[in-house]
Amino acid sequence: MCIVGIGKMTIQMPRGRGGAMPSGILGFDELTGGGLPRRRVTVVMGGAGSGKTIFGLQVLANGALLHDEKGLLVSFEQSVEQLAQDCAAFEWASVLRENGPVEILDARLSQTIAQGGDFDLLGLLAVMGAKLKMSGARRLVLDGLDVLLAHLGSAQAVRREVYRLREWLDASDLTVILTAKAYDSVSATSKDYDFLQFMADCVVMLRHTVVNGTALRDLRVSKLRGAAHSANEIPFTISKYGIEVASGGPGELDYPASSERVSSGVERLDTMLDGGYYRGSSVLITGAPGSAKTTLAAAFAQACCARGERTIYLSFDEGPRQVIRNMAAVGIDFKSPAASGLLRMVSLRARSGSPEAHVATVRALVREHAPQNLVIDPLSALACGCGGELGEDAAIQILDIAKSRGITTVSSSLLGNALPLSEESPIGISTIADTWMHLSYVSSGGERNRALTIIKSRGTAHSNQVRELLLTDAGIHLAEVYTVGGEVLMGTLRWERENDLKRAEEASGRARDLREREAEVALAEARARLDAIARDIEVRERDLEQVRHERRLDTGRSVSSGDELRRLRGADASEDPSEVEAPR
Amino acid sequence: MSAIEPTPTVSPVPVNVRLYMAKNAPNSIIAREELEKYLASNPHILATVELIDVLDDSVRALRDGVLVTPTLVVSCDGMERRVIGNLRNAQALAAALPGPRGAW
């Protein structure tokens, strides 16, 4: 099966006659460069349940709702009541009503009617003309024309009436969709009605197949006159909005690019990423089973809700209540934001639909919840059961939906191969992810430990270091790792290494404390000695001063005594007192 | 000598016959001819025949649920039978109209 790559499908070509008429079918108008050929005939062929009638009705409904164009469906196979019931679940079903913008003409031949020979469709053309005139319809769907044609009996008669119909339609100025069954599963065409393709200006083949138990739908525009087109098989799905064809949006990418950072929910990871993820970017977390991909993605969702941002948490094969319980075990509270409606938790079975159906689900969720953030766990579930190409295509579509709306997306991707340490993502979206983190197991010392590596992060100076990821009651903790002889130490070895370092640090601290105390004592002793010396100096100074004082006193007394002696002896005033013998 | 039993008389059966046709389309011409021929050879059918050209009266054809031409609609005793096609299938035409004994 050939799947056209996203971004390669858009074709814009000029059209003849009336140009292109938008079908309003998501993805189809991009595929055909504008829609169906206006005022021309489009043949939609496919097997039972391939979506032919829905295709026709949806084009009519979109014409009424989006372009104010009335429509008429002429049903050769189902009653009006059956069609109304079959379409009741579609959003646009309300337009299908009597005297409404889209009417249904019951054109079934009764089972009790007798066939009395060859007939022609002139009567049909007459009544259709009358009905169209009464309703003012500009879009016409002939649903199951092959049922009526089968009554004609010969291939020649069928061909004659089909060409009669073609001429009438050409003259009518209507845009027509003609549905017919196809029985050949290989070429998706019916030998009986092959010529329908030649008379049509546009031929759309619808196919409904089962691959590995998964129902897949694809669509192929095998003919489109006046416009180059891709004839590849494109997946589509049928949701409550009707048919949605896989589309990568416009060929030229023009996503918003915010410079704002949003927290990953793990503080240390934010640091490693220079502030967190870029808002509106796509983040991919790959890893082996049990490597904490879910927890890391859930941490982001919790952080989003803590900021008051609307978030969708889409999980595959794990119910919301189970997710809430499991995350509570690692300190992540989903119960409160889920109860408040801030967090929309949706769980799907991976095999419950085709990848395209899951894309439609995500698209519908985004429409309804208008989230700022999206978590998908795991994105690799899209590839479950139907092969990587379809899953990859669906994953790319989902990321495109998110990026075009500025939604920050964190997706996990399971590694299902036999290489648990491999960093190869099974869904090859790693190339379009802005940030890619890989969780691996590192085995050493008889145990396995989780390691986180940032493989890439566009526009971000990020850490290239491996961190050990620890799950605790309080959430995720990223621990430093040690390398010894080129080997990374994790788990117990890291713990032992941390303890060794801690003990060495403590011993070093103790020695330093001792030295500090010894130095303080020595200093105190020195200061004490210094104080004692100072005091001694002071004492000695005082002693010296005292001695000098006393000397001065003694000298004074001696002078006075000499003077007195000379006076008593009657000596000359010039006699030296020192020569006078002191009295005994 | 046995008495000769009288031949049972068949009372005419009144029916309303509408033939929806498309002007001079070959099948419509054939159907008209086949109908006239059949009624001529079955005098017990007291038919009121109405020829309706769907190209002229398409609204009536729409209302009467006519899809293909020619279409023969036979009404009798509140019941209705339809035959599509040019009526060359005599069995189909005979089944739609009252039989010789008036059975329908």
C-alpha cells in the first residue's frame, strides 16, 4: 500500500467549466485542489459499507450548511427513513428533512413490480427534473443507481441509459455525484459498470479493508479531468463529522513558533532544557516498557493543569481511573483537574479503530476541549496491528493538528523491539519532534536503573548528560550520575558512590573542624600570652615610673638638705653644696 | 341426450389503466401498441385507459412514484398493480390485468 507523505498531497490546478466545488469533506478538497468538478459528474465507487452514501450526503449537507446550496439525493436502494436513521449520528443530519435544504427522493423500484420488457430512464429524468425545480437544488446525488440499472437486463441497455443520463446531466447545469457498487477488491471497480468511470469527470474509489484485524478505509481519486491530482490511496475515517480524509494541511509549513517556555513538570529537566519545553512544540519520549515514559508525560500534564491550562490526556489501553491511581502513587494528582474539567482524560483501545479513526478522535477532542496541551501515551499505539506506515502517517497528522493550533504535545513512544537500549523510535516521527528524550535502562551491579537522555531539542541549549531517573512518592527526580573508568554509575553503585563521597566529605569536615579548633585555641593562647605580657609591661612601666618618681623625690630632698646645711654653717652662697658634708 | 350446458357469460371487469410514457420513445410506443393489442383481444376487460406523457406532466409522475418509462399502473377494486417496460412480456401484462374469469 502506498501512502502519500504528508505535505505532498496538496494540488492546486485550474479547472474547466465551473471550476471546483468545495465538498466540505475535511482533507478531500486539499487532495483535489478545491473539491469536486462543479457542474460535472463525479462517480463514487466502492464496496458495501465503504462510505459512498455518506460521501454523497455529506457533500449535500456541506453545500447547504456552508454554501447555502440546496441538494437532492435520489435513493435507489434505501428508504428515506433508513437514510435518516443511518445519518442521525452525524453533526449535519439536521439538514436532511422534507422541504429542508437537503431532500431525499425515494426512487426504489418496488419488489412487487412486474417487469414487462425493456424500459428507459426518461421517466426518472422527468421526475428528477420536477423535483429539482420544486426544491431549487443545485447539487444532486444519485445513490445506488446500479440497483435500478440492474433491472435493465442487458449491458447494452445499461450503457444506453447511462449515456442518456449523462446527456441530461450535462444539460442540467447540476453538480452530480453518482454512487455505484464496486466488487473487485483489487482494482475497486465493477466490470459491469466500468464505463461509468469513462463518462465521469471525476472518479473517487472508496475501499474498506481489514489488515491484521484492523478495519482500514482508504480513498483514491483515480480520475479528475482538468486537474492534475494524486491517485494515491489516502486513508480516511468516518467520524460524527462524516468522512475525514487524511491531510497534512497546506504543503508549506507555517506553524506558530513561540519563545515561551513551559515546564516539563520536573524542575531539573527544565534546567537541562534551558527552561522547559517551547510552547507549541512537540516532545517525544521514547523508551522501553516500564522506563517511566507515562510518568514523565503525566508530570507535564500535571504541570499544565497547575498553570490552569486546558489539557487532554489520551491514553491507549489503560483506563482513566487506572491512570489516576497509578499516577497518584508517584505523587501526580490527576483526580482534581479531571474533576474540574481542566484535564480531559480519554482512553481508547488501540485496536478499536484504524489509525485514521484515532486521528479523527483526536481532531474531535481538540475541537471540543480546545486544549493548550496534549499528552498521548503512547503514540506508538497508532501503529498497533496495521503496520508502521499507516501509524506513522496518523502520528504525523496528529502532531500537525496540534502544532497548527499552537498546542504543546508530549507523546510517548514504546520501543517494542529486542533492543531495549536502542534509541530508535518505532514510529518514525522522531525527525519531526522538536524535543526527543530517551529513557533507557542501564544494567550494572546486578540491577537495572532508568536513565534519561535528551537526544535533541531544537532551538535549545540542552544538557548532554545522562541523568538517572528516580520515581519517588513525590514524583520524578533526576539524579546526578557518576562515571568511573568510563562507566556510568547508577542505582546502588551510585548510592554507594554518593555515600563514599559523603563520608569523605564528612571526614574532611571533621578534620577541618579540629584544625580550626586547634588554631582557635592557639590563637587564644597567644592572645592570652600577649595579654599577660602587656600586663607585665604595664606593671614594669608603672614600676619604672615609680622608681623615677622616687628618684626625683630623693633628688629634691637632697638639694633642700644642702641648702639648709650651708645656711647653718654660714657658708658662702657660692659654696658648692656638694662639698658640704651632710649632717650625720 | 344430454342437455347442452350454456357457456358461462363473463361479465366485464372495469379497471383503470394508466400508461406513463415518454412521447415517441421506442419503448413507450411499443408499450402502447402492446396494451391496445391485449385489450382488443380481451373484451372482458372494461378498461379506462389514460395515457400520461411524463415529459409533459412530470409533477404527476413524481406524485405517482413513476421512475421509469413506460410504466403501466392498473387499479381495480382499490388495489393497484404495476408493470414496467414495453409490455412485450405478455405474461407480465396478463398478470397485471383481470383474467377471463374476472379473477385479479
